[in-house]
Amino acid sequence: MGRIEIDPRISMRTARQSIVAPLDLDFVDMNSICGETLRRMLDADQRELEQCRRELSEPEQYCLYIKKTRGKLYYYQAADGGDTMQSISDDPDRINKLARRKYLEKKVLELEVNLSRLKAAIDSYEHRQSADKTRRVLEYLRDAGIDLTRIIFTEEQNRWIDAAYSPNPFHTENLTKRTNGGIWMRSRAEVLIGNELERRGIPYRYDDIVEVSGPDRENPNALYRKSYFADFKIPNLRRGISVNEHLGATHLQGYGDNAIVRINDYDWYHAFDRSEVFWTLDSDVLDPERMDRAIRTMLLPNI
């Protein structure tokens, strides 16, 4: 009887084998992650403030006044600080325009306060980073050649990182692309995700099995079982495992329907403990900023 040859592209492996670079401390340092989140919020609020001010720059001498008489609302416009009011109750476009202006004026004040608070918070996190003894210890250990994944992640997570797993054995003919670390994958977008994880020194599993089971949603007396293969699994900073499913083949017939079934199964049967499932599209991985944000979110999920 001849020996069965195992396709090396789907041979048993560990997440540890995906590590090809030192762990990027900017991706696992809590102060760095929080500071980066605050900076993104600051940028978004600054853009919104500029847009509000631009809209308010259009000259307008009137303000909106609303009066209620005998249960009925009446709308007026008057010059700011003026006493003479003109009825505009029959002009909804004018009412809406002045109402929006009133809203934008209040929003500008709120955004200015938020920006001041965000800047103070960012300064605080930057100060913490400069005085962060934990980070300095990690830098020292990293420079001494110690694998920081064994320090950052828990003992349980490290057992998961070192445990062998078998990648998806089906349709191996689609494994045509390879990451810089040598992991065969099925799409260019998945390779981009794999390369980024490898560049950051984050261990991952590719195409690892996920089994869901429990009372059937439609027939509680029956047992529902199904197996999937998750695109990526990584250890997170919440002591759990985060899962990424990349929705890249949306052009294929039936792909979207199957993805919805999978999403519902993951959620209904609580497939993952101490984690969240993250879904990405090609637009997420083709944009470096969005890719960065996706990986940071997987490392620090809101669970």
C-alpha cells in the first residue's frame, strides 16, 4: 500500500511558526493603543469642526425663535439681539435652515470643548509612555532576545500558540498565494493580512477549524452542529482569542448568503470565549490606516 502524501501547504503547524519578527510594542502597549485611539478621535472631531465652521461662514443675520400659544407652535425669525420678529411659520425651508444653524452653533461649542479634553488626554498618555517602566522592561527583554509573546500573552494563550493545528484541507488548489513567512493562502487580501501580522510579530492561525453546536434555533429539541474554518485567529490582550473572517469573494454567487449564515451561527452559538469576531472587507486591508485599525481592534476587543 502506497504512502499517502500530505500537501505541505496544509501540513500540521503552530501559530508560533507564523512569528517571523519581534513583537511590535506599539501594537501591544496599552498607553500606545489608547493614545492612538484618542488621536483618531481628535482628527475626526477637528475635521467635523472645520466642516461646521465652513457651513456657518455663510452670512445669516437672523435667529430662530419658537413660541407655543394655546398648544400650537409658531416660528419666527429675528435679527440677533433684535426685538422685531417676523413670522416664518409658513416657510418650512426657512425654519429648517435656521434650526440647523442653531444646532451647528451648539455643536461647534461642544466640539471645541471635546477637542480641548482630547488634547489633554493625549498629553497624559504621551507622558505615561515616556515614563512607562513596563515598556522599558519589555524593550530590555526584547533586546536580550526574549520572545515577548511568551511575556505579553498568558500561559493559556501560549499553550494555544504552541499547539499544533490542521488547516482547512478542502480545495487546496486555491492555495496559490504565500505570505512573506511562507504560509499558503487563498487570496491576495488574506496575504496582506498575514504579512501585516507577521511584520508586527503577532502569532496567528490561518484556516483553523471552528465548531459550533447547541440546540437548534428552529427546533430546540434537536442538536445543531456545524464546522467552519476561520480565516485568522490571534491571541488578544483580553486573555482570549480574536477571530477575523475576511469577506473577499463577495462577487461569487451565494457567498453573501453563506457569510450571513456563518455570522449568525457564530453569534447565536457563542463560538468564541473572551473574544469577538471581526469581519473585514477588501477595502479594509487595501488601506494601510484601516488595516492598522483592524488589527489593533482585534488585539484589544471590547468584550
